[in-house]
Amino acid sequence: MSVASNPIEVLIIGAGMYVCGRGTSGTGTILPAVFQAHRDGLVDRVLVAATCAESLQSLHATARVLNQQLGTDIHVEGFPSTGRNPKAYLGALGQLGPRGCVIVSVPDPLHYEVARAVLEAQRHLLMVKPFTPTVTEGKALVQLAREKGLYGAIEFHKRWDLMHLKLQQLVEEGRLGTPLYACVEFSQKKMIPERIFRQWAERTNIFQYLGVHYVDILAHVFKAVPTRAMGVGQYGYLKAHKIETFDAIEALVEWYVPGSNTPFVSAFLVNWIDPNSTSAMSYQSLKIVGTSGRYESDQKHRGLQIVTDDSGIEEINPYFTQVYPDGSQRCYRGYGIESVTSFLHDVRNLFDGAVTLQELERTRPTFRQGLLSTAVLEAVGRSLQECGAWVPVQDVREV
């Protein structure tokens, strides 16, 4: 472990795919980022709260792999120690020291309940997207964090993707002109709703799970304000497999862009029924047309294809979360890792007085910024219930 002053403690609430790669052949994103931060001296104690001790077994297996890869010897303190306890995180919160923070990675319907408990325990927290399923819940969390002087952030890792940073540069320099329309395609394999998220897939939808990423990117890059939205969806494959949720959703969002008299319209085409045999976990692309230019990014075909007897054809994203040689050991790199470690650095800087909440509000995907994407999710959800009718998006700028 590197020598660094004033390390922080981290409690991770959740022990699923994004934390430790459960249900996949990988190691996830959150646990590798935290372990590497420990090696770099940023983090000291690591605690994880799951719903049952059985879930922690797979997490500890991943921890052993990470310790071997990174040359660390980190002991993860797990909750609960035995049996099943969905509220184990409450006891874990009480075990954090004064420089402790929390990363929340739980199913969408639990975001409000868990985040509220974390804030009540007076802890800074990072929560995986989406912020909350409803604006009412989101407003309550924004207000609570403000009252307690706490930092709440959303793990919108696509803000750290170099493709989107380049888009941000083009927009800031005015090279695309006035934005006219955008088209987002984003899909994942059937294994996600069928196996990995089987227990709670019916309590979310694919736009809320995937589309929200690009709602945030468009709002962030263009400083755009959503005004109305509509959505339609199709049932079929998943319903036939006794999962009552949409196979695919197509949504339109109309935006107001400051300084423009022309509506900016974005189309989102999302599904989670891609074949499990496809060469990448996600297919995703973004196209934007403006009055002075065009932006296109293919975020599946990143220029790296691997073909092996064991795994067949794989299209690898080398820029998200990947392990690489680092001398005689390994290191994790990518915008997934950077998103998590940026939060950890922010928390240490808050504890040390090196940054303020006001500064982070301007530069990070905070709860208040995440509320805008929640307003879009809620409007699209209402439209799905109203047969594709246009629904106004609640204005949350003054929250």
C-alpha cells in the first residue's frame, strides 16, 4: 500500500454485478476501484453490506482475485456475518469511523430507502444510476443532503468517457452549432433481465436502467432543459419468460437549449434482449446533428476484437473497466474506475477542507443534477402508461 496521509473508509452497500461481477466472469467495477484506491493509499478500511452471507461468499472470492492481481492484502469486513438480513447495511453504517463514506449499488426501487438511511447517518455517498425512480423521492434526498451538509453524487460514469469529453469540448467551442437532434441506441444481453436482475427486473424498465445514462450526458453537455417526453414500448420475449417488463422502449425527449430558439429533440432506442451470444455486453451509439456539424460515436466497436477458442469473438471496450499489466502486478483503468475514484478523492478533499460542496456542485454529477434525469424518467414512465402521449417534464432547476 502506498503511503498517504488521512485515508478514508468505504462502506459498499450491495454485492452484485457492478460491485464484484457476480453472475459474470469479471470482477465488477466498484470493488476493483476501491481496492486500487486502497493500494494507492486513498482508502483504509473496506466494508461491504449485502442482503445475506451467501452473497458475500462470491464477493470474498472476487476480493481474493483482486488481492492477487493488485498485490494487496485487504480484508473486507462483511455484513451480515451469517444468514439473511436485508437491513444489514444499518449495522454496517454504525461501524464506520469519522472519515467514512458510502457507495450504494442496490436495485432501483431501493435507492431512496437506502440513500435516506445513509444521509441520516451523516455520510457522504455515491449512488449508482438512476438517482431515484420518482421526482418526489429525489427532491427529498436533495433537501436532506443540503440540510445535513453532505455530498451526494450519482455514478454517471459516462461523463468520464473520453468520447463524451470530446463531445463536451466540441459543444463548448461551438463547433456543432445549434443542436437539432440526437439519436441514442443502447442495448444489452438477455442475461441481464433473465438471470442477473431476475429478482427485480419487473420493478424497473430498460429506459430507466440504460437510457438514463444518455439523458444525463445530453443534459450535462448541452446544459439542456427537458420540456416534454413520450415513450412507447414492446412486450414479447421477456413476458413469454414470465418477466413482466418491456423488451424495448423507444422514447422522444424535447429539450430547451439556452441561447437557441429551436427545439432540440433526442430519440432513445433501448432494449435488453440482445442475444447472449453477441460479441459485447452492450451495443451503444450516439449521433448528434447540429447546424454546423455532426458527431457520431460507436461505443461498441472501439477498435479491439479478441477471438479465442474459449470465448469466441469478443468486442472489448478497453476504456471502461479493464485490468492491465503494471510491472509484476496488475492495475485497473478506465472511466468506470475513474468515476468511483473521483468520488473517493472528492470525499477525502471534503474531509481535509480542500474542496467545498459548492465547487463539487458545479463539476460533478450531484444529487441535484441527477434530479433532472429522474424527471425525464418519470415523464417517459407516465407516457408509457398513457399509450405514448406527450407528457410535460417537471422543471426541477430550482430545487
